[in-house]
Amino acid sequence: MDSPAAARRAPYDGSTERITADTCRSCGLCCASFTGSEVYCDVTVEDMKRLSKGFVRRNVVRPLLFDRLAHALDGNRIPAGAIKTVWNSQKVGPLKGVEVRACAALRGSVMHRVSCAVYENRPRVCQTAVVPGDRTCRHVRGMVQQALDESLQKDES
């Protein structure tokens, strides 16, 4: 049986949520990897020029020569590199204690307070694909919030 608190809690409806810069800085879900991927986003040569040399050296994976040749023979393009993901134990917030794999540039705790270590020079794909409050943003926030609500309801029963 649901507790009174669970009965009062309405399901997450992201369609009415106003996404602001503060909301964005308290989320970070767009920079988390839910697939366990070892790389997060593709980077171009131009992106690598904007990023610091140290960041690129530590956090950008470049394709092997064999992969570049194989793609070229197939007529496919291959990105110049990709930013690594790293496992981070969340220190605070609703995911406290959970290991989250996220972009190596993400700082802080997902769903609590986050920042991007390379925000001013972030890759082009991050500038164009990540749109705070768009349909994808709301969908991902909704899925995670629903999972958190279901977990909390199980704990209360």
C-alpha cells in the first residue's frame, strides 16, 4: 500500500517545468552516459584547438590509424576524436552514492549542482545539440525523475 506521502506525490510532468540556467546547472543529465560508453561526444580538429592542450591530452581519445584507413576506404568520415567519460560517485543530491558515467568535463553531482570545465570552449556538438528545455531535455529529466519516484515509492512500502 502506498504511503500518504507517495499518494500525494504527482508523477513528474516535465511539460510544465520552466527550464532556466539554474535548472540546467542543477541537472547535468545531458552530459551523463546511460549506455556505459567510454566516450561521450565527438570533437573536431577545430574543437581540439579551442580546448586546452592538457585537457585534450588527458581526455580526448583519437581514432587509431587502422580505423581511420578502414573508414576512408569505406567512404565514411570518422571524427578527429571524442571526449572520454569517467565514473564519478555522486556526493550529494538524489543520486548520492550512485556511480554515474559522464563526460570528463562535467564537475559536481548530477541532479544537484554541476558545471562544465570547458564550457567557454566546449565542442561544437555540445553548443548545438544540448538545448536546455527542449523535448530531449524534458524527456531525459522525466525518465530519471520517474525512476527516482518509483525507487522512493518502493523504499516507502
